[in-house]
Amino acid sequence: MKKYGYGIATGIVIGLVVAITLFASRPTRPSADGNVIRACNALEKLNSHVIDSVKSLSEIIEEKIVWFVNRQGVLMDTEREAQRIRLDLLEKALAPHSAKEAGELFNTSIKTRNGALLYAILDPQIRDQKMASEVVEEGSWVIGLSSPWVSSMVIDSEKQLDDSTTEFLVRYHMSTSTGGEGPYFIKLTVKKFDDNWLITDYEYLENGEAAAS
């Protein structure tokens, strides 16, 4: 019975490959996560179209295969792709809908050392730059230091630069096992993009700079 089931699955896959080859206007290459799967077996010729054979039929059977006519190709919906889609949806759900919300989420991300949250609310143009400047625990999205740690953060002032840009002055304190430190300050700039507000810049200030502003 088990062999019979594998026979049916194998037949379905072979049928799919033949159908794709018949309707494709150019050679079709199966791909996973956007990368073309290299052939390990000999190339097959079907109706004058050359296709790459996959290492084993089981690798295809275990994946969900989708045919995109406009791309003339096969895309395997792998677990990695599913995770990417899930993360994109989570980031969209987290996107702030006001300047104040963006400031508060920034405070939360720094205080809780949540690099994933900080990344989600940054303008995509500065994400890599800002994340590279943060202290990130190796192999994780945990930012900052375990000691001293941020004990409190509050928005001290708010300045409207224009209709779509707001600047905040954030005051925070640090703590250690022996006591507290601070206050310290961060200048935070947020900008409206369509219906969402994202952080376009932030910088840590010296106490004198914050007092002067």
C-alpha cells in the first residue's frame, strides 16, 4: 500500500513536469526560495525543452509546488518562504499609526532589548545601518547590554518639524547592580509614510546637547 501511494505521488510529479514543459515557451527551472535547483542527475529532454531534474522525487513531493505563468517557472513554497511571509505580516501589523506610537514603540524596543521590534519600526533605508551600530548579542536579535541596562525611558518633549515629520527628545536612565546612572538622552526623528510612521533617525546625545535643545 505504501509503495502504491509513492507510485501515485511520483506519477503526479512526472505529469506536472510534462505539463509545464508542454506549455512553457522557454526552459523551465524549478527553484526553491528564489534559487534555481541544480541538477544532480542527467538532463532530460521533453518536447525539445531541457529541464533540470531534481536530486530526488521525494524532495519535490514534500514541498508545495506552484506554477507561475508570468514567470514561466516553478516555485516551491518552502518553510523558509513561509517564515518570511509571516515576518512580513507581523512587521506590517506592528507599523505605528501615529508619531507618538512610533516613539513609544522605540522606547519599548530599547528597554526590552528587542532588536526585532526596533528593526520593524525603522525606515527600511536605515535598518541595516542602525542595526549595525547597535550592540547585538551574537546569533540573536537581543540588543544592548545586560549591564548596565535601561531602567526607564520617557518622551521628554515633542517638536513638529513639518506635516509629516516629528522629533522627540527621549530621556532614559541606566541601572547596574550597584545603582542608577543618568539621565541620558536620545533625539528621535519619525516620519509619515502613507498610513504609517517610521523612525528615520535617532542619535544618542550628550547631556549638554540635550539641555541646549
